[in-house]
Amino acid sequence: MGKSKQTGNHKKKNLKSIKTKRRTKDLDQIHSDLKPETAAKLLNQEVDFDVTGCAQHYCLHCARYFVDMRSLKEHFKTKVHKKRLKQLKEEPYTQAEADRAAGMGSYIPPKMIEVKTQEVEEDMD
């Protein structure tokens, strides 16, 4: 009786599910959500019992729902939210910029955009 040739196979994990488990929106998708007409729809959603906090407390910049207004306000003070605001200051990547990177034009540095934390309605407390 020799040693089994399949040693170590029990350690392999399904990497596909790990990579997509906690996937959030990309920065360019969030930039499109920050447009006034889309932002108004996201901030004033109908009550949905399948979503955290019934879809009433939503952070536009992080694309996250919160249980209540207090936890949303606390989230605005966290390092995660401030880091996301800093990432959103840079203009989204465009096809024109990709063409310039491929050698079809000269380099133009990305513009910086003014991004502020969303306003919160106090009466919802």
C-alpha cells in the first residue's frame, strides 16, 4: 500500500466565490450615482423589507445601506467613508484617457472633482 497521490487537494478553496463575496460598486458606477437625478432616486427609495434598514438610510459614496440614521451618521465619521471620498475626488477613467495611454495622444492628468458628504435629513431621526 503506497501513499495516496491526492494529498493536499482538501486545502484548495473555491476562489471564485471568495473574490466576489463582498463586491461593492466600482468608482465609475458611484460617479454615475452621484448625478443629481440618480442621487435623488437612491436617497428617496420606497420601503423595501428585503434590504437593510428598509432601504431608507443609504450612503451614496460607499453604496451601502444602514439600519438607522444614527449608524449612517456614525459611518460618515469613519476612516472607510473618508477614504472612499478621497478616491472619488479623481475624475473617472474614460475611453479618451485609455486612447492617450495607448499612444494616441499626449498625456493629460486627471481632473480633481469636489466631493462632499451627502446631506442628511434631521427629521428622519
